[in-house]
Amino acid sequence: MFNILKTFSALIFLIGFFAVTTSCNKPNDGDPPILPTDSNLYVLQGKLVYHSYSCYSCNDSKLYLYDFGTKKLTILSTVWKITNPMNAHFSPDGKKIVFMGIPSGPDNWDVFMFEPGSLVPPVNLTSNSPGRDEDPKFSPDGTKIIFKRNGILKEMDTTGLILNTFTVPQSEASMPYYTADGNGLLYAGNEPGGSTLDIFLLSTTDGTTRALSTTPKVEEYYPITKDDTSFLFTRWNSPYNDNDQVYLGFFDGRPSVRLPFNQTNNNFSDAFPVDGHTVVLSSTMSGGKGAYDLYLADTKTGETWSLNLYNPYINTANNELGACYSSK
């Protein structure tokens, strides 16, 4: 009888242990995971928003929020009536995000704004637009949003009122991002006479543009302001190798620098600054969970860390892309 009770008690313990460990901080669960101690991991207290999809044409993208302080991972878009939400960006105070998605009904992209933690659904800021509204980013003071409408750069306030339409020499302008002082716009524009993109800077004060990175026959895109003097962007390794690599560009015209964590046989893209020498990015390097996984990377040493070291459910068999970090 004693052996039967002992066996039964052990079985109950194992079932309870299994239940706890398998449910530990999956998205929307409250309990943080127990992770191995790594003294080399950065201690971060901010938040990360990113999207994940099985493939771009699968129309199954979801937005996720990870809080480094509480170690909580949340699917933001579970109950939204929005298809393919992606490319989110935090407001300067970290309280709101803007993102692009397809509303139920018309099959065109719109720009939405949402306050994480709120029970109020996202607000469609471009619901009256007949075109494709994409790539939204907050201004440094949080009062304006820059985005692309059918290849043209538009600026609106946080209610959706269009403030400016910017004219640039290129027929297509994408992925705009404000400079640190708010007086300029980084963007990717089509290369003259070619099919690839280059990186340009538009002055919002006088309307002039100048090229910042124009490598012939090499795609250069996704510019993100790092600080007053530099910006991050993604570009092909060469005209003959279209693996994405992350570069550091400079507003004063100095040659761009290929960052040391890149590998010519893998993709590195969508880099976003975390601090002075650290970025969060997506990569297809070996050892990951899916095609693209999220990593922290040191721009000086080249060292990388999978974000699964912070939470084992961040990287999945899907593609995790478009990360944006807020220290707030």
C-alpha cells in the first residue's frame, strides 16, 4: 500500500511539474520563465514590439509585445479585426504604437495607432484613404507620423489629419524615418535607371534631398536613425550576393560601415538601436528557430545573443521581423 501511494504521489508531482514548465510564459501568460543565468546578457528594462508570420504572402502576421522588465510576452493582435498587422513603431514616451495593417473589408493597407494595455481597439488613422498607407513612424516629439501612401511620403498628426506631402526626385519613396532633430527624413528611393533602392535624406525645412548611400545595383533600404550623426540600414552584400547585411551610415557623407556581426552567407536585417552600441535585428543565421529570428547584436564586438535567452517563446518556426525597442 505504501509503494502504491508513493508511486501515485510521484506521478501527481510529475504531472504538476510538467504542467508548470510547459505553460511557463507562453504568450499572454503571466508567469515569467526560469532561464539559465548568463552573466554576459544585457540587463534590459524596456519593451520590444515586433511581428511574426509564416510567410509574407500567407497574410497571417501577428504583432507581439515583450516587456524585458516583467518578462511577459503578449500577442497584441489576437482579437483585432485587422489582417497582417506589422512594422510597428513606439511613440517617444513608449505609451503608443503605430503600425500598418489591412482592415476588414477593403483590401488595402492602412495606418493604425494603439495604446498597449488598453481595452480600446486600434484607431484607423487613414480609413478614408483609397490607397496603400504603409511604413508609419512617430516624429521625435510624438506629435506627427510620417508614412508612405502609394509611394509618396505623407505626414499627418496623431488624429490622421494630413499636414504635408513631400516631393522627392524618385518615383517611389519608402520606409521614411525622422532624423533625431525632426528636421529631416531618411527614406529609400529607387535608383535612377535601375530597379534597386538607395538611401536618401530629405530636408523638411527647405525640401532639398541628397544621397547618403547609393551603391550601384545593390538594394539599400530600411533606414533607421541611430543618433545625431548616424543611421542604420540594410543592404545586399553585393550585386552578386543578395543576402542582407546591416550597415552604419553617416549623415556627413562618410562611407558607410559594414557592422562586424554580419555573415555573407546569412541575412541580417531590420536593425533597431537599443543603446549606443547594441541593436536588435532579425537574422537567418544557423542555430535559430525559424527562417528569421530576433537577436541582440553588439555593433563594436560583433557578438550576438538570441532573444530566446530572455524568453524561450520569442523566436519560433515563423519569421520574426520588424522589431522596435523602447527604453520607456
